[in-house]
Amino acid sequence: MCGLIAGIFNRKVERRLVDKALAVLDHRGPDGVGAWYSEDQTWMLGHARLSIIGLHNGTQPIANGNGDVQIVVNGEFYGYRDIRENLKQSGCDFATESDSEIALHLYLQEGTRCFSKLRGEYAGVIADKRNNIMIGFRDRFGIKPLFYTVQNNEVIFGSEIKSLLALGVESKWDRQSVFEEVFMTRSHEQTLFAGIHSVPPGHYAIVQNGDVKLYPYWDHHFPTAAELSGDDRSEQEIIDGFRDVLSDAVKERMVADVEVASYLSGGIDSCAVLGLAQQQSTQKIRAFTLAFEDALYDESKLARQQADLVGAEYNQIPVSSQHIADNYRAAVWHAESIFFNGHGVAKYILSKAVRDAGIKVVFTGEGADEMLGGYPPFRRDVLLYNNEGQDPATVQKLLDDMYESNKATRGVLTSDSTPPDELNAVVKRLGWTPSWIEVLATMGKSTTDIFRKDFAESLLSTDPYGLTLDRLPINQRLKGRDPLNQAMYLWTKILLPNFILCYLGDRMEMAHSVEGRLPFLDHKVAEYAATLPINMKVRGMREKHVLREATKDVIIDDVYNREKHPFTTPPAQRDDDPMFIMFEDTLNSKALAEQPIYDPALAKQLFLDLKNSPPEERFGKEGILQRIVSTTLMHEQFSMS
């Protein structure tokens, strides 16, 4: 894991600015800095290194023998040892012990076909002077970030937006992206910053003569419902197959020249990963768990029991409202994004504790819900659209039970409100509306009510979901698929990279030079999970059925039987709650008046309404308020225009 910048500037590079940009990425790579400049000083690659494999012989950029092809990589490639040996046998000479170097030699042999052979979490840039091109590439799910901008025929890549700003790129709100962000539908190619783009997951970008072209090399593929109905595997065969592919993904992610630890909650995802990892390890794995003061959100008791079961070393990290308030500003700075909950801040605090313990690499459970239908809206979709002729009264009772059992996240992932009319475009394109879109559309509509009048008038005729669906290959990927698989595909393409993998993943971990490893987002796991029958993902009210059965020997009974509870932080409760104080300070700041998106008077009224609301309404209202507060902090911290 590292930070990188790259550029074809078509003019002499100002090394002073490059040094500044690399310094901004020091948190991603504190173990060393490397840079390459072309002879005429118009091309460059820069790299800030976090050393994990090849500790003493892994400096980047890495060059071919002639020096006319250079590469920088952020991330990890799994299975690299076998690829490395095969490349050596074909005559390749390796200059480093780093796993990153395999990408260079694969590219020299196969060109852009090489990206489909890479396995892991990565983003990188290749400078190919032979062909006068630069290529940026990103992993299949967008775990690692890669941004770019075109300025006066000059193209610059960077691991974080702030590195581009350090090179002199203007910091300005993209109004359309801000509007789509409210509905959580922002395109993967766009960011909140005007003129700054993202290489989409599973894509590579070819730059030539100041022009950027994007090409896909992988996409998440689900079989049709007819193909799934022809599956003749037994349930045990399916379970055993899933266990094998997940265990292999965990095993590959244990390869490192440093200690590998694990995040641990009371959910089955992290518990299963820890259980499988500890089973394959001769050393006690250190597990780190957040502990909240509010019992409704605290999972530390279950996590401790899980660690005891598998023989891991349990480490508890207490997180109070004061901790969230104190770290909120820094978390926004690293995320370069807008928050609707404090869970990203909690992850920021957890990652700091891991790094303070001397750890650089940690397992994390993100991705299981996306692969296996884990979120409450997915269960609702199965009950409504994959219910196999269940009695309507039974279905309604199960829906009511699900709504009541998700008190901690009511209004965010579950809702009993009527969806807005704006979803007509979704029905026209899909023939139905996935439940998660209904929930987020309702929340987005409430948020737009607090826009400044001029901002709202310029954008409210926009159809965020119609635009989003028009960007996706609906006919190729959704036609003929079961409703659950349609909903999961859309979630994975729309929400996963921009939101979950940002402020619950890479950005909060790398803020403290910690590499997160995600076995559930191994593409081999994803491809196997896509072939599962619907009832192996969601069975009645039981989500992730195949995972429960495949790992029941390494998880405690309470986790095996527990319903999914999304990771969130508790809402503020008391008038003297530190989060309320932080909200009030931000709403009284000069930055609130200067930001161009939210009406200051309406924002302050929302804050008063929140403080006077009953507990069951606070979670949803606080989500909107956190959007306003984090937007204000972004405007101030990045000097947005």
C-alpha cells in the first residue's frame, strides 16, 4: 500500500510541486519516496512507499531494462510468487522483491491484457515511452483509489485528490456531483471536485496526447435466473466450494513480510475471516474491536467471545462521542468525501489504534454483504420479489419483524415511508424498484429540501437514478436476472467504491499507514458467489446463509444465529453531547455561510429539530445534518470555490 502520483505534463515538471504532492501523501507511504523523470523532464512518476513485501528491496518506480517503461503501484497482488516464477522461467529479470514488479513484466509481455491476470487490491500507473502513452489501472471493485485530471492538455494521476491540488489543480465544487451524492448515485468517473475524475473499478485509462480513454477489463457478472435454476449441485457441494474459495482468499492475504492483524466486530463477516485466518496461522492473530458506550451499537462482548473461541488476541478500542467529535475534521480531510454517519470516523480511530500497536496490515470484512445479500434491503427484496409464492400475510409479518429488529439503523437502511415519485425512472428501466434505492431516494429528497434556493433550482429537475442507470450496462448485466442479484449488482456498481470502500475502507486505514485486506472482495470469491442460488444467499429472514454454513466451525453460536446489524455509530443523545457541540460550532462558523450548497438558516433549524426529536427519529435526521456539517468542513479545509 502506497501513495502515487504520475503525470504527462507536456512541459517541464516543477519538482518543487512534485515534492509537495508526495509530502501530502506521506500517510500512505511513510517508508520512503521515489521519483522518475523523463530525460526531457516532461513526464514523471512519483511514489510514497509503505513497505510490506520486499522490505529492503522494493523501491518504486520500477523500470524495465531499457528504462523506457516505468511503473508505480499502490496495493497488493496475491498469488504473485507463482506468477513471478513463471515470468522468470520465460526469461524475465527481476530487480526487486516487491510483488508490484509482476505487473511491469506482465505488461511488457501482454500489454493491457495483463490486468485481467492480476488478483488483489491495487491501483497503478505505467509510463510507456516506447508508445508515448501512460496507463492508469484500478482493481476490479475499486478498493484502491486512482484519480486523474486534464489541465491544459496536461494529464495528472494521483492516489488522493489532495495530491492533485498540491500540484496546482483548482479546488472547486462539482455541482452535479454534489447533487448526485445526496442520493448516493454519483458516477464513479466523477468526484465532488470539478475537473477531477476517478478511474472506475475494473478499468484502465490510456493517456495519449493529453486525451484520456477508459476501457473495462472486468465486470461483476450474475447468471440469469434460468441458468441458476439449472444448477444441479447439492447444498453441501455449494457450501464446501464457498469454504474453499474463501479460505484461499484469506490464505493469500496472509502473505506479508510484516505482521497481519484483523479488525473484529460482532458480525459474521469479520468473525469468519478471523476464524479462517487463525486456523491457518501458527501465531496468535491480534484482533482489534471498537467498543461504543451505547449498548444498542456495541458489539465488543461478541467480538471478545469470538477471539477467545479461535485463540486470537483480543484488543478493545473504546470510542466515545467525544472521540468521534475530536476526530471528525481529520477524517473528512482524509476521506475527501461527505459523511452521513460517524462510522467512518470510528474506522479512522480504529486504524490509528492498529498503527499505534505497530501493525501495518489488517484483515477487514467489507464486501461480504455485497457478495451475499447481507443488508436488510436485500432481504426485503427477496421477501417481496423472490418469495416463491409465500403467503402475503406471512411476508408482511416478516417485513414488520425486520423493520422492528433494525432500530439501530432505522431510516438509513430500513424505512416504512412511501418512496418518492422520482423513482418512476427506475421502474421504467428495471420493471421494479430495489429496496435500497427506495430508502436512499427518500433520504436524498429530504436532504434537497435544505439546499440553497439557487443551488436547488439549477439541479432539481435532474433525475439522479435515471442518470445512474443510463450509465450502466443494464441490458447486458440485469436482463433476466433474479431481483436480488439485480439489486446487488446495482449496489456494487453505485455504492461500494464511492462510499463504503472510501470512508469505511482505504481512506480511513491509509490515513494511518495501514493496509486493509478484503478477502470477500477477492474476484474469485465474487465470481463463485455470483453463481449461488438465491436461497444460499438469503433464506427467509436469514442473510448470508452460505457463509454461516461454510464457517460455522470457526464462529461462535451467537454470531452464527445473529441477524445482520450494519456498522454505525450511535446518534447524539444529550444536549451536552460532544457531537451536538461539534455540530453547533460548525453551524455557527463562517464556513457554513460561505459554502454554496445548503441554506444556513434551514441547516440550523434542522439542528434544533434534531435535538427535540424522539430517539427513534434521530438517526435519520442526524444523517442529513452530518452531510451538511461534513460539506461545510470540506469547503473550509480544501478552500473550495
